[in-house]
Amino acid sequence: MVKRKKLENVTSLGIVFGTFAPLHVGHIDIINQAKRHNDGVLTIVSGYDGDRGDLIGLSLRKRFRYTRETFRYDDLVIVDKLDENHIPAYPNGWVEWLAKIDESIAQYVTFSGQAKQAKIVVYCGETEYKVKINELRPDWEVVLVNRSLIKISGTMIRNNPRAHWHQIAKPFRRFFSTNVLIAGSASNGKTTLSRDLSRLFGCPWSPEYAREYQERYNVLDDELDKNDYTYLFTGQFRQTSDLIDSPANNGLIIADTNSTITMAYAEYYLKDSLSEEDFQALTDVYQSMIEKEKWDKIFVVLPQSDYVDDGVRDMTMADEETRDAFTSLTIQLFEEAGLADKIVYLGNPKPGQTFFESLYETAKIEIANLLNQEV
């Protein structure tokens, strides 16, 4: 259970504020220093609709949550958010802005009863901030921090996240991760392609969770029921999400499948056998998963290779008509999810290329372009 943190018996309080889009090692260093000079630190994540974080998808709520997650094990750092939507825009809202800081202090800080006058120290990086805070809160001390010691900024990160990957606070990295999905029907070389691209780019990959699940419970493709598919949706999502959050993620991850592919299989096997209510329940689970997923590129492998009987695959899907229909359904589901612009089709070899060679070469170039790097 998460406990609401407060700073108790404080004689000296540090305050650090910022947009934190994203929080990075420069910010963390300031907070760490402020903690050592005071009894604790109140860290304020501020922002408004349409600010530089919100414009790239890092809303104030998301930045607040990620910043608080960063300091989840630190009892001396309290994180609060300051919504600037209903106060005059900078530089005219200082009175209202500082009043909101006062509210945060009152909510999260209890000063020592023995202290004749509590000491409040604000750490900021702009001279004009220092001047204005000194004017409106003359009892507060304002420290102008030297930001040149750690040469990083939110702008640098937003412009090229992967180049500054290890300077981004860990919870924020999931937002900046480049996520590539390889999709399509069975027996198209997706697993081999995922593994090979993972080696090439030195990144982790998320295999098909259904294989692990079916091996663990010794269940065949055509034996999976509604409950099984619910587990497949959540299991695949959790596996890939954990990989995105893991230290192994260097800014790029590759996934062998996702909830859309799982939903396509559910439609193929279960739509005619489930009640309308049960199938809708399964669809609702899928919708909740796909809304959480973030894909920068989706490779759809066209069914041009031989369908290999590996002793596991359901051979009723081996004919060309079924494979084409399954691929069309997959594309339709991606389009319905608003992901059509992310799709790149693989499986149209150039003269002199084999099918599998074309998969690798096309995907390699597309990912390199996505990362702005040469291969």
C-alpha cells in the first residue's frame, strides 16, 4: 500500500520547481543537493495545457506521475504538481503561482515547533526567477544553480532522446522509447527477423507470449478459449511493457507480436463459437490494451513464404486464402486502431532478392531511418 508522504519537523525546506519535460540528471542533481542542504525537498512539477511537454504527449499529469515514481523510495523528497491553466501566463502570474506553492507547503510540510522561523530555500536556474521570488517572498532564500556543470537540457533530449538516453530519468524513458512491432500471420519468419534485428541494433526484443503460454499449459492453438485469450492479451502487454521499462532498453525495443495479432486470432478461432456478449467482453479487453500501446513502426509481413508444419502450428491456417484473409483482418484492426500511418509492408522482394532477405533489408533500413543512424 502506498503511504502519503509528508515532511515532518522541518526547520529548513528546499523547493525545486520545473516543467520537467522530461526530468533528467541535471534536475535530479539539483534535487539531491537541495536534500543535503535542508531537511527535505518539495519538488513542484508545473505546467499547463499546450506547454512544451504537453505538445509532445507528456501531459502535466504524466510528468507528475513519472517524477513522483522517480523518488518513490526517497522519504525526503515530496513531489506535487502545480496546474497553471487558471492563472495568468508567465511572466504575469507570479502572485497566483506562489500562492499555489504556499498551498503545497501547507499540505505536505510540518515545520518544527521549536524553530522560531522556518527557513525556505528555493533552487532555480533563471536570474529573473530569483529576482521575482526575492521581491514577493523576501523571507525566502533563493539559490541560483549552476546548470553548466551537467550539460543537458530538456530541449536536447526532446530533439534526440536516444543520444541522451542515460541522462533521462528512468520512468520517463518509457515515453521516449522507440517501439517497433513485427506482425503478420504464422510461418512468415517474424521470430527470426525480430531476433536478427535485435542483434543488429543491440536492443532487446519481446517474443510471442502465446508460445510460452501454450507450452506451459500444453494447449494447442484451436483449444484456446476466452479465458486463455484474456491471459494472452494481458501477458503479452505486460511482457513488452516490462521490457520497455527494463535497464536492457537502450532506446529501441522490437516486439514479435501485440494485442492486435492476438485479437485477429481470437476472431479467427472464437467469433463464431462465443456468444455476442462474451466476444464483446474479449473485444473490450483488446481495446483497453491497444489504447495503451505505443508503436513507432509496424512491419506487416505479407504471407509469401511456405507455411511450415513445426508440430505446433494449426495447419488449418496453411492455405493461401486463409493466410491472406488473416493478414487483411490484421491490417483492418490496425487501421481501426488509428495505426495505419505506422505500417510498412514487408515481403515484396526486389529482383535478385529472396523473400527472407527482403524482409531483413527493408526492416533494417526503415529502423535505421527511424533512429537517424547508418547501418
